[in-house]
Amino acid sequence: MSLDLVLIRRFEAVARLGSFSAAADEVGVTHSAMTKSIRTLEELWGVRLFERTTRSVVPTAAGRRLIELAPELLSHAEESKARVLAAGRRLSIVCGPAILESFIPAALSAFARNHKGIGVDVEYLPPDMAVQRLHQRRAQLLLYHSGSLAAFAGRRDLKIQPVIEEPYHLLCGPTHPAATNRDADALLQHDWAIAGFDPGFAANLAPDRREALQRSGFPRFRLSSQKACVDLARHGLIVTMAPRSGALKACAEGGLISYEVPGIAPFTLAAMTLADVPDQAAADFIEIVSGNR
């Protein structure tokens, strides 16, 4: 037996409003179309659902039973539809290396619990290449340091929104001089390893320190992995930094000292999506990263 959910929705409207005309107005169809829908449902099921008079529409015993079951049937149908539409769907995220290792794992875990059937692809690319992916519809969400996306601000085709802000933390081995001497100028004299270094980092510094960095060729090591930077710091060779979330996670694994980097603005995570292409999965992921879900 074919269960036409459109017809059940129309039946529910007639039963709730007690009128074919009122139900037709609510659903947005003509009176004759509503009458035909109920007649078709009765023919499909072989039962009479309403007793009709010139003044009233009264459900029969079968109609009253369907009234009881209709909410459950419709709810189940919507859930089934969502699962069918989500099957095979993938959310493609492109982000920076520090973000990938500081924020993505926990967010992925929470996303997976509430979005069964949606796969997720995450990769690291330079910001300009990531924006190309977004325009090509090969990615739905970009997550980067806000400074990395500053060049694209003001474009009407792109939506950039702040997601989270937290301080940068320095990471070094317990025997490294930076573990005890936290003077900002002294820290700049050490060998640094930075993941995904770009102009957005320098923009966080005071002008005099920014000039000092440019003269010194900072950082000595530029790596595509935050974990690789942390491993170097753990061996006592260099200092690195990460957003607080990533730094605390690294310290939990042992062999590191961590503290807030003096003289530098907080890390600000921003999300970019296409302005004219809303994507609910991407919006949900942003909410999870921001801590609102």
C-alpha cells in the first residue's frame, strides 16, 4: 500500500481545522484540490475518513485513529527524509594547521554525534587557494586566523564571521631559556618554529616588534604542521606557540612548558562561507567550534 505523506498532511489540516476551505487556505491549494486529496486518500486505503454534511466535517472511527497516528507518521517521514538527503553528503572544510590540530578534533567528535550520515573532509591549504576551493564549490567552510582572511573582507560574495578568540601560548622544553625568561624582547631572540606563518601573525604584534621580526628573518623554521612544531619544542631546540586550546592539549602529553605570549594580540579564529549559498552543516560546525552547541 502506498502511503502518500502529502495526502496525510492535508488530512491532518482538515481534521484540525474542521473545514476543507480553511485547510485549503492554510496549505495553499484550492478547495477542489483539497477535496480531491482526501477522496484519493480514502480510495487508496479503502476506508472513509470523514462524514461530510453541508455544515461540518466529522472524522469517522478510521479518521479519528489516523488523527492519533498522523503526528508520528509525519515526524518519522521527516526524519527519514533527512537521513536520505544526508546519505552520501560530505562537508568539506579547509583550514590552517594550528586550527586543524587545536580546534578541529573536538569539533569533529561533537559534529559526528549529531550529524549521522554526513561525512567530513578536512585539509590544510594556504588561504588564497582555500578561497578558490570555496568559489569552485569544492569546499563549504574555511577556518583561518582572521588576519589570513583580512584581504577578502568587504567582498559581497563572501561571508566572514568571527568564531572564537583566545590567547596565544608559548611552548618550549622545561630546560629551554624561554621557560624562565619571559621577557618579550628576549623571546624574539630564540629560534622559533611556526605553523602556517603568514602576515596575519605579524599583524598581531606591536609595530616595533614587527620591524624586529622582519629584520631577523623570523621564524627560523616554517612548518606545515603544528604537531611538528610542538615536537621540536619538546626536544628543547626551539620555541613555538599555539592557541591556548592547542597548547594545553600539547602540555597534557608532557615535556613542555606553556604560558601566554606577552605583547601579542589574541588568536582570532574566523569562518568564511559563500554569502549566497547557505549550508546548514557548515553553520552547525561553526556553532560547535564557537562553543555554542
